[in-house]
Amino acid sequence: MIRKLLFYALVGAATLSASAQNYESPVTYGVRLGMDVTFPGGSADPYKVGSGFTLGGVARVAMPRDFFFEPGLMIQYTAMTADEPVAFDDNYLYQNAAKYWNLHIPMLFGYSFSLAPQWGMSIATGPYVNVNLSARQQLLPNLSVPDPLPDRKVNLFNHGWRRVDAGWSIKLSVVFARSYYIGISTGIAFTPLARYGNRDNKMRIHRNTLAVSLGYNF
């Protein structure tokens, strides 16, 4: 009797151990580092193509039939150059690059499939929100005003730049050796990053992006 109990206990322990080894968590995590290219759009946009980087993490929540939900939280830095001084108001001009930091929050839904052993591909799409933390540019005094200010960097949020903007993202990615990640994504802005000017000279800037990123999945 005791031998039978020991035998059944060992079989049960082995079964539980095998089940634990084969169990896959419905949530996996990854880190991402990317290079971004910004294509400013909008009406009478004064800025040229810019560049920057993205660093952060994602969580992939498995859904039935190889679908998934993938939210993320990333810090972004972007610099958009202007060849000519930019007029934000009637008195002052801004020169050089507009540099800003933001939190990028994507919320993507996607589908994954296998390409070969140890290789998988995913396509995902969904909205994103940018929470803009800092935006600065060099101030160039307009000498035609009575009291020109000295050159200094100013807070662009006081001159029409927004604290929040949003858009839609599409991403194609490949994972090999189960953990190593390569992805390319695009972001199409729905709301303006900045809006300023008067009725005769109204400026509206949208931030559209293209990014290539590397990462690791845990």
C-alpha cells in the first residue's frame, strides 16, 4: 500500500512538473530601442524632417487564435530642424531645431504567425497617445519690436504646442530565436502637435513618424 502511494505521488509530481514546464504565461514582456524619423505635416509647416530615438517596454497579452493586445510605455526624444526662422507670433522668431521629449503610449491589436522554426512574424495596428513633457527652441528677437529680448530657449507650450497629441500606428515585426525582436512601424497623426498663428497665417503641425526598432522579449 505504501509503495503504491509513493508510486502515485511520484507520478503526480512528475506530471505537475511537466505541466509547469510546458505552461506559457498569457502575458509576456519586452524592451525596445528604436530610431525614429519625423515627417512634419500640416498647413504651412515650417519644419523639416527630424529624427530622434525611442526607449521603453511593451506587454503582449495573448488572445485566442494567435491574436494579441500589446500596450507599451516609451520615452521619446525628437529634434525637428527649421532652415529659416519660424514666426510663432507677431513679435518674435524662433531658430534652429525644436527639441522635445514625450511619453509614447501605443495600444496595438495584432496577429502573429510562424515563418519557420524559431521564427515568427506579427502585424499590429492601433491608436497611440503622446504625452508631451518638454518642448524648447531658441528665441531670436525680432529687431522691429520696441523691446527685443536676448537670445534664449523658450517653452514652446506657451506658443501653441500641445501637451497631448494622438494618432494611429501600424507595425510589422519579426522575432527570431524566440526572444530577439526587429520591427518597423509608422505613426499617422490625427491631432496636431502644434497650432498657432492668426487667421491670415495659421500654422498647424502634425507629427508623422517612421521607426525601426530592436528589442528583446522575456
